[in-house]
Amino acid sequence: MEQVYEAEIKLLQEEIALLQNQQENNEREVILHIEEHTQRTLTSQPNFKRGKNDAVMNLEKLEEDLARQTKINGIVLKECEVKTLEKSRTKIVQRYRVSGNCSFLNFQVEFELTEIQEEDGTIVRRITALNIVVDGCELIDISTFVSGVEETKSLLLFFRALRAFSERCEQRSRTFAHFKSCTRTVAYSQI
């Protein structure tokens, strides 16, 4: 019986390792896709110039793009800091700190991004540390989710869920306010 359990444990360990590798590959593909899209977007902009004299115009264009993205996804970035922790010929480790809000939920995300150049020239990027702090009235509902995101180190999942969560909180708040005003109206009419 013990051998059967050990065999099952070994199979499960192999499956976990396979799934972890698959997740890392998926994250790499997403990061590369985002970087390629950003680079194409920047270089394809008709007003994007590479000269020093056009720096102000480039900055204005990037600010317009940021404002458009904020309007689309509802996430307002207030601060972004980048600090290089380690740099060598084949490895760069940077710490990012991003803070902002989505509706009434304030957040701060701090993560380390490790970039390693493989022998064949490919660059592998991996989030090696992630810490998320969310402030808002619905902390209990989101704290378990944030803990899970920190374990899996999935920033994309966090930002997608943050937007959906804040929209639902707003809807609940509006619904509560509506019923509260209806209750007051009924109470006054009975007087």
C-alpha cells in the first residue's frame, strides 16, 4: 500500500513540475508579446521621433497613450520607480514599485524582474519576488486572492482581477445606496 502512495506522490510531483514549467513558458510568452506590442506601437506612431529636439513631443505622445490606457482599463498609475539591484553581462535584476488606484481601491505592487541572457542569445524574464498591498473597504474579500497571486507571481492576473473586483464593489455600493435612499423615502412617507 505504501508503494502505491509513493508512486502516486511521484506522479503528482512530476505533474506539478510540468505545470510549473508550462506556467513559466506562458508568462515568458506574455511578457515578450507585451514588449513587442509596445515597441511596435511606439515606433509606428507617426509623431514618435528619435531626435533629442523632439523629446517633449515624444513625452506628450506617451502621456496621451497613458491617459487612453487609463480610460480603457480604469487603473490609474500614480507612481512608478525602477531600481537596478544587480547587473552583469548576462543577468539584470530590477525592482519595480508601482502604485495607483482602480476606482476607490488603492494598490501598491512591488516586484523583482530577473532578466537572464541564455547561451543561445535568447532573453528570459521572470518575476522572482512579488508583494502586493491593496487598501480599500473590501479588504477581506480580496486578501485571499492577493495571497494566491503573490505565490504564483502573476501580475496580469492581479490587474485583471483588480479591475473586475473594483467594478463589482462599485456596483454593490451603488445598489446599497439606492436601497438606503428607498428605505428613507418609504420611512418618510409613512410619517
